[in-house]
Amino acid sequence: MIGSANLSAWFPEWGSTHAPDVDVPFFDIYVVTVTILILTVGLAVVFTRTFTRKEGDPEQMPAVGTNKILLGLGVVGAIALAGFAFQTGLSGFVGQRVAPYGAFEVSVTAREGVWDFTYPDGHVADTLRVAVGQPVHLTMTSQDISQNMSIPDLRVNQTIMPGHTTEAWFETIRPGTFPIRTGAFSAATYDSMTSVVVSLPAEEFAAWQAAVGDIFAGRTMAEVGELLYNQQGCKACHSLDGSNLVGPSLKNVYGFEFLTTTGETVLADDAYIKESILTPNASVIAEYQPVMTPYAGILGDQEIQAITEFLKTISDRGHTGGQEDK
Ligand code: HEC
């Protein structure tokens, strides 16, 4: 730990577990190098003075033999120094390459000058929020140009390339806001393309995650239903405007009656809509193929309730609960 003196003021305060692994070897090698420099220059000065021919010295320089022991010590010393530089940086270097098992996975996409950070729950943001003390594993790619992502406080620096995924990981050791800097390796430079890592105490991070992960927060049931219609792939097969795609339009479904392939008539009430979503093939609407994805295990009761509320808003019989409007 030669390097932990005042020199540490050169670099930003340690923000991640990587910081000591980067700074300590840097300063150790720095101090050793400067020591050797002083020694070499000092010896050169001393030797110049000692061996300068003085007034009255004999014309001939004294024959100086090779001191094999000193020479040997010099070679061994040089090898030892190289070994020290290698050894002091190795564990940090290896440690930075391999993310710990079970790290929090965030995928990073650099796109047209902005960052997309995608969390395990599908939430996408342009700033990277993390919890203090939790290892975060970044899997990164670029949709346009090659560039560099660097987070100096966390001692993270990694190239991002189109058509390739690169990785980085870090674990913050204190709360704070750490700038992310970019350098683009191309003619187009994205000056504006900066973002931040926001490191939050674990409870605050959990609260934030719950807030963004909870689609019901701040939305009415019908709004959640519309969101699910867009997010869950319903819109690929069902229109909202009355036109029939792979499946019947969801306009004027709630409260209306339909003929099934077995010749029965079903009323699209709450129970039937729930059944249609969870086990679509239980009763198949006439003239359609039984191709709908079953959503059992994907959508919960509350979500199906939300979709039902949404279907009410786009049905002429939504407010009558299945009765014909009188
Ligand atoms: C792969 C295409 C496909 C997807 C995706 C799909 N559906 Fe369907 N859906 C169908 C087809 C085809 C039918 C008609 C045959 C049947 O009843 O199974 C249908 C029937 C329905 C019905 C009954 C309609 C009626 O007229 O009685 C409802 C309600 C419904 N889907 C809701 C949804 C919701 C909500 C989602 C998304 C969570 C969804 N569907 C996703 C293809 C799809």
C-alpha cells in the first residue's frame, strides 16, 4: 500500500469495489518508478562527479572491470520489478473481467446519442440506477457507432460496438451520482451523449424498482388494460377499430354474444373474457382458428380485470354489463 498517500487526490473518490484494484497498483507502480528515476539520476550525478578526470590525474583512465555480482543483481532486480508490476495489477484486471454470479443484469444499448438501460423487469431508462453493494453486470451494444463508455468514479471503462456485445460490471460502495462519459471512435461525436449512474441505498432502490415495476401505480384500471393490450402482444392479432385480423377486433366484444365453433352462443362477460385470455381454446369463436396464445401463468387476475375494464371502454355495451342498451 505504498500508494495510498496524498496521491489519491489525483483521482475521483472511490465509488466502486474496482477503485482500489485500479488505484493501488497505479500508485504502487508510480512510486516505484519515481524512486528508480531518482536513484538513476542521482547515481549519474554522483558518478559524473566521482569519475571526472581531475587536475594531476594520470592521462590514462583506470581500467574498470565488470562487477558480475552487481550486473546480476541489476538483471534480477529488473525482472522482479516487471513481476511486481504484473502481479500487482493482475487480480484487479481479472476481477474486472468476470462479473460475480448472480449480479443484477442490465442491458445497455447506445442508440442515436442516447443510452437505453434495460432492467430485468423490462423497464427501460436513460439513467442507470443501481443499489449500493449490489454487483451490476452490463451487457452492452451499440446500434450505430463504436464508442467508449467510461464511468471514472467507478473505474469502469469499456468499448461499445455495433454488432457485438461487450461486458462490464461494478459494485458501488457509496450512494451518489456518477457521470458516464463517452468518447466516440468515429467522425460523429455525441457530445450530448452523457448520462449518470445513480447509486441508491438498497431500500431506496427497491422502492424505486417497485414504483416503476408496478404498472398499476398512477393508472386507472382501463389505462393499465390498454397498456397490457400494447405490451402483451394482443395488438398483433386484435384491432381496436372493428377490423378483424388473425383474431376478432376487440371493439364491441364486451357485453356482446358470439357463436363458437361448436355452435353454442357465448356472452362476452367478465368470466368469458377471463376464460378467453387464460385458456382461449376452451371455446373458439366461429370462423377463427384456435391460434391465440394462452395467457395462463402470464397474466394475473388483476391484470385480466384491467383488460376487461379496457374492453368495456371500447364496447357500446361496456356500461350495461352485457345487457342490450335500452
Ligand atoms: C396469436 C394471435 C393472438 C394473440 C396474441 C391474442 N389473441 Fe385473442 N384471439 C385470437 C383468436 C384467433 C381469437 C378467436 C378464436 C378464439 O376464440 O380462440 C381470439 C379471441 C379472443 C377473445 C374472445 C373474442 C370474442 O370475440 O369473444 C378475447 C377477449 C381475446 N382474444 C383477448 C385477447 C387479449 C386480451 C390478448 C392479449 C393479452 C389476446 N387476445 C392475444 C388471437 C390472438
